[in-house]
Amino acid sequence: MTRTLKNGESVEELEIPVILTIKTKCPQKYMLIDQETGEVYTPYATPGPSQWRKIAQGDLEFIWD
């Protein structure tokens, strides 16, 4: 099965999920962008099971200025 990204590119969907890991001493400097949905996430500073929080689209303007 394929998925279509926001830029029109098609990518293959894997049968088994993978875990992506970032090891850092400064988690606030990272941002995750879902290229299929356009949703943007930033990490919490503290470790835990829910390490990413979704940023509302209206709150993204300050990031790119």
C-alpha cells in the first residue's frame, strides 16, 4: 500500500511499524512534521510515554518567522 505526502510524492507503507528514536540533551529544539497530514509535533522536556505534543496550526506562525 502507498501513502501520498503533501508534496504529492507516494511512499510505501510498511507491514510492521518501526520505532524512531531521538537521543538528545535538548529535546525542545526538535520538531516532527507528519508529511502526510501536515500535523506538527514538538517534544515535552520530560521523558514519559507521551513525549510529543501536537501544535495547533494557528500556533505555527511564530516558528517560521
